[in-house]
Amino acid sequence: MPNPNGAKGTRFETDVTREFLGAGVYAVKPRQAGDKDIGDIHVGPDIVAQAKAWKNVTSALREGTKGAQLQAKRAKRPFGVTIIKKAQAPIRDAYVAMPLHVFISLLKSRQLL
């Protein structure tokens, strides 16, 4: 019997990837390498996203941001973000979070500061 939470998570990852692609932003779900998770979605050349469709947003934020940073490092990409599903809302209204120092680095790399 399939894991319903796993199916929900995979569906959210797919929906987020489609949202990026529909907006003209390159995104792909990478193949996983066993215990060396490299993130749920790779966005552009630099970003690894960890998608969380959890009821507990605080836990999703805490675990997702921690995991996204580790997975970005494993994938040799500079930025890790967490995308958290907003209950009863379209995918485009999901939350995106990252540690402040990562956000500052992202802005500097894009010469936005």
C-alpha cells in the first residue's frame, strides 16, 4: 500500500515544478541518489528547493530550511530554499523561505543590493 503522505509530497513537488515551468522558469525534479538527497526541485542553475506539504507549517519551515541548505551543498549549488504549501490555497500562494544570510547572498549574487 503506497504511503499517502509520500504521494501528497510528490504531488506538491510536481505541482511546484509545473508552476515554475508555466512561468518560464527552468525547474526539474532530480533523480535521488539514495541517502544523498540533493533536493526536491532544482530551479535555474543555482537553487535547490525543498518542498513541504505539511500541516504543521512551523515544522515544515524548520526541517525544510535545514534540509534545503544541506541538499544545496550536496548538489553543489549555492542556494537552498524551502517551499511550503499554504493550506486551501493555489500553488502560486505557497510560502518560500530561506535563512537570512542565504537570502542576502542571493541578492548580492544578482546585484540586487
